[in-house]
Amino acid sequence: MYCGFGAGEAAAEQMPLSMAARAVDWIVETARQLRQDAFAVHFFGGEPFAGQDVIEVAVHRARALAGKTGMEARFEVATNGVF
């Protein structure tokens, strides 16, 4: 889900799963090019948790790529919600 503030009609749309996977690919490739030993996937706001399948795709993709590259995958959440 996209943020409802200022997103207009897009607020009701869920991020395509392929976009979540491509975002993780980009994070990992950028970290690899910078010769990092870890990368982080950040979830901002409560919206990501309204589309749990997007979270699952991103986390599973990140863990799989961490295993392939030998890098450490880290996950962070910033929200004012309660979980």
C-alpha cells in the first residue's frame, strides 16, 4: 500500500510483487557494488503491513540473495503503529 497522504487514488493500490522483488534486487546490487557485507530493507509506515504478501516477497527475496551473496540481510520498520 502507498501512503494515503498526498497519494490520491494510488493510496488504495498495493505495490506490485514484482516491484518489491526488483527493489530488493537493487538494494543488494548496490550494496555489492559498494563492497558492503550487509544490506538493509526498510519498511516505512504502517502501509506495508496492509499488504503482507509484499512484505513476505521482500523478506524472502532478501534472505535468498543474502544466502547467494554471503551478505547479511537486515530488516527495519519505522511506524507509529502498534504491532
